[in-house]
Amino acid sequence: MAPLALLVGALAMSEPKAPLWSLRPVARPEIQAEGRNPIDVLMARKHVQKGLRAAGRADKNTLLRRVHLDLTGLPPTPAEVDAFLADRSPDAYTKVVDKLLADPQHGVRYARHWLDVLGYADVDGGMLAERGVHHWRDWVIGALNRDLPFDQFTRAHIAGDLSGRADDFFATGFLSRAAYSDTDPTEAVAFAAVENVSSAFMAMTTGCAKCHDHMYDPISQRDYYAMKALFDPLLPDKRNLATAEEILRHEDVLAKWRADQAAIQARMDVITRPYEKQIFEERMTFLPPDVAAVFRKDAASRTAAEQAIVKQYETVVTPDARKFRDVMKPDETIRYEWIRRGQTELRREPPTLAAFWSVRADSERAARKNHIYIGGDRAKKGDEVQPGFPFAPKDLAIKGDGRQAFLAWLTAPENPLFARVAVNRLWQWHFGEGIVTTPSDFGRTGQMPSHPELLDWLASEFTARQYSMKAMHRLIVTSELYQQSSVALRSANEAIDPGNKHLWKFPVRRLEAETIRDAMLAAAGTLDRSIGGQSFRGEDINERRVMSAPKTGYYDRRDNRRGIYMGRGLDASMNMMPSFLATFDAEDGHVPCARRERSVTAPQVLYMMNGALPQTASRDLAERLYREGGASPAAKVDYGYKLALGRAPSAAERDAALSYLQNAEPAQLTGFAWMLLNLSEFIFLP
């Protein structure tokens, strides 16, 4: 590990201008906290300087709903609301915070944040890792729940295959998800690693240095390819996850699958065979005569050139499902579609043994020389480079697997980038904006920190607390700053800081797609909170044709699970991104997402009014109110508000609801439930 003087000198080396602010040593400000949260002391200084008056504390209902949605992504239950309101002890709120941080749903909530940054997708144009990529997600959830220190969290993602912990290789899905072949001929793993590691853990944009020296930051093209050399030896590595019993039974499972497939095909042939000649002759009329002549020849007598012609035109000639349906009788069409669904299911889920694609260092690749690629073109090799990385100490000698040397530098307590980048992300997830509003760009094209003293204090505190993310979450959400009201109206403040840059009130923001969905299902009482396993297919993502599993993804049938398990991705031939996620600004995972957009659009309103999920959730919530809400309409109204909004209705709200409810039957309660889910308050963090 580099000593502090050497490290700081290396960070600023060959920099023609003043060093980047983010590369300067962390300067922990002096604070006389006197029992207060240091965050509040630092922000109070800023408020005094700017002439701002902080808003008062939020009411207990608002605060409880805020911290529940923030730390677990789920609203409080009516029982939790009642318990918190009844608890008059000084530490009532901190007890809630500790309970939420210990809840396994906390890991689910913050895994979604980290997986955005790291670039998780279930499907990405046939990526090699699709079959078991969900194990990476499960690892992240588990790591956050057990409060794995952030330096170890980072090490596992970059070199989990070298870790002494048995399950850390699952974190290398971060690297292997870039591969589309087990030989990785295009070096996709190494290229993606340079850019994604730099973005996620260093907040540096290295991408343009692939073709030329960085235009703004002190990152040369040589730096880029030196860092790539750290990852060049890596190849995808298939890890078997099957048990010994599953391996022994696999041949029997395969045999049964083949038999089932043959039986279905035989039933299909009975229906389709009478029409095959008719369709074949019709297709022949579409082909040039010489091509049709080739298809009419016996397959065994075709030359190599003729076989190539057949391959070129076979998709035109082969009857498809639509054509069979066009020529069949109505009763045959019904039977055909029923059989075809079974055939599709068999093909979509072939009986393969459970596996996960990690990475391994290949000795042959490790022995190769590494070069700069001129203009980023692999066919144009330039100067040879040695393994290294941007800002590395000049005299660094890398031996063995270079990732270890890189990680020793990256996670060193003296490295000012590492902790700054991490705590800025945590702050962003709590307040909607980071102290640096460009969380993956701490370079010259990024924004300067709005509160540099606070950022440095948080970074030094993160290091002092051994990189405990839960400790930082607790520190932030127990601050007075976090517990402020969001509805304070102070004309002087609005004039001084109209954008609330200095957080004189809590910033209201729309919830993310997954949290909106989870809150609907939680209120309706139908949310499956189980943790781990494969994703489920979004309501509007259906197979358009019989396709192999690597093309369509691997899915769980339970579609009432938390939103983190809703499959997402990118494929050139079919839509793999549920419209719900896209409508509410979720990303498909093809590239890392540092910060989601937070739009408020007409399609979002229309979805909440008319979408299948809100309609179903409204009916389920109505039935729940009918069963659990008490005998009187007034009791059901109160219960509905607590389930959906974490509070009792106002007198005006109660009167309006009761005037609508002529009776408290499920049919009318459905309209009331629909109204609750369509209130702006429901989809905003208060």
C-alpha cells in the first residue's frame, strides 16, 4: 500500500493545471458537535452564511413513511403507524431506524440502487451470463444486509474470483456480464471493466481515452490501455451450481425432456402435416425458379452450394405458426395453439444444470503483450503498455494478478476518491441529489461539490467507521436535516435558495418505478416479500415466437414479487423492457445508470389511472378493506388511508370519501381504493 505522500503525489502527477478537486487529500473539518449530529452542525453553518432558516421537524406520520420508503422501499403497515404514534420515548425514531436497517428488505432496496450503478440486466442481446446472472443480484442483496464493508464489497466485484470468501465469485457477474462468448474474442470483458470500474468506484469518465487522451481529465490513452491490461487475462468461467444428486439425475431429466418434446411434436405433426405440402407449394411460387428447383431436390443429393441456398431461404420456406393458423379449420386452430404453448414452454426452459458465469485469469492471455489500440481499433496496435491504472504511483511494479495492486490503491484509506464517491452516492439516494450532482463524474466536466466540507467529513467518517454502509445510512437519516418537513413555506428562503440547494427543507421527489409498484402491492396485501431467485417477466413482455432461453431470459412465474425482480434488459429483436419500468424512468441495465431521471409525465398518470397493475391492486385493496377495515364505512376509510398513505384522513377527506361510499361493498370500495393509489401523495417521498 502506498504511503500517503507517495499516493498524493501520484494522484496529481503530470497534471498541467491545478489537480482535480476530487484528487486532493480529504480534509476533515473541525466540528464542535456538543451532542448534535455533525451533519447538522455543518449544514447549520451554511444556513447561517446564506441567511436561511431551516424548516421544522416533519410530523410523525410523514417521517415514518419517509424513512420506511427510503430504507426498505416499502410503506409502514397500519400497526407500525399506530405503534410509532403511541411511542413517546425520545429514541422512538432511532428505534425505527435500527429496525429498518436490520430488516432484510433493506438489502433489497439498496441493491436496486447499486445494481443501477453497476449495470445489472437480465437480458442483454444474448450475454453469456444470462442463465445465472440473478445470483449476482442475490449476492449484492446479501452483502448489503450483512453490512459487508464497502472496501470488501468493491474488492468482490473486481476480484471476487480471488477472494477467500466462498460466495464472492458471484459478485464477478459485474465483469462477466459483458461477455457474449466464453472465449471473449473482442475483449469485451476488459473494455467494459475499465469503463465500469472507473465510473462506479472512481467517478471518472475513462471512455473517451479508449481512442485518444482524455480531453479534460488527467487520463491518457496509455492510462486507459494500462488499466485494460489488468483485465485482459480474464475469460468467462462457468461455475457449476448443481448438487451431486442433480448431476447424477441430469441424463434422466434430459431423456424425459426429449421424450416430452417428441410427444408434443408428434401431436403437432398430426395437425400440421396435412397442410405442409399446400404451404410448401405456395411458398415455391414466391422463389426464383432456380431456387425452387433446389428445394424440390432430395436433400441427400444437394451440392454444398445448393445447401447454402437452402440455408439462405429456409426461413422463407418453413411454415410459421401464422400461416398454419390461416389455412386451418377453426377447431384445429384451437387445438394447434394449445399444443404449441406446451412446445414453447419446453423450448424456453431446457433442462440445463444450474450454473453461474464468473471470470478466471487465463495464463495464455496473461502472457500476451498489451498494446494501445490506435483509435480504439483492435486491428491497429500501437505502443506496448504495462499493466497499470490512472493516477498510479510512478514506481509501482505490478506482479501477479494486477487487479490486486489496483485494489490496494483504490481502497486505501488515503485514496480521496474512494470514500468521496461512495458517500456521495449514499447521500444522493437519501436526498435525491448528491453533494456532487454528477455522481459518476468527479472530473472537470462534472459539477463541483455544493458542500465540500460536508463531503469530506462524510468521507473521513466513512473511512473511520470501517466502510460500514449501514452506519452511514443511520448517521444520515437520524440527522435533523433528514427529519425536516418538506412543506415549509418561507418567502425569504425561497428568494435566497429557490432550488433548495442547501436543504433548508426536505426535498420531495417522485418514487422510483419499483417502489411505486411495491407500495401498490403492499397496500393491496398481495406483495410477495421473499428474497432471492430469478426475475419475473413484466406484464407486457411476452414471447412473440418460439425462441431459445438465451434470447428470452430465464423467469420466475411469481409476478407479485418486489420490483427489483422484474426482468429488464435489451434485445435487438424483441422488447425486453417492461413498459411500466420505462414509463417511470427505470433503465434497462445495458449501461450503468448513475442517476435516474425523475420525470412527471402524462403517460405516468394514464398508467396509474388505467394500467393493469393499478386496476388489479385497487380491487385487491378494496377486498382487503372489506375484510379487515372494520364494520363501519368510516373505519374502512381510515384503514385505507393508513394502508396507502401511512396516516389517518383529514376530516374533509373522510367526509368526501363517505359521501362517495353509498355503502361499503367491494364494488364501491374499489373506486375509493383506486382514488388512494392515484393521489400524488402516494407516489412521492414526503
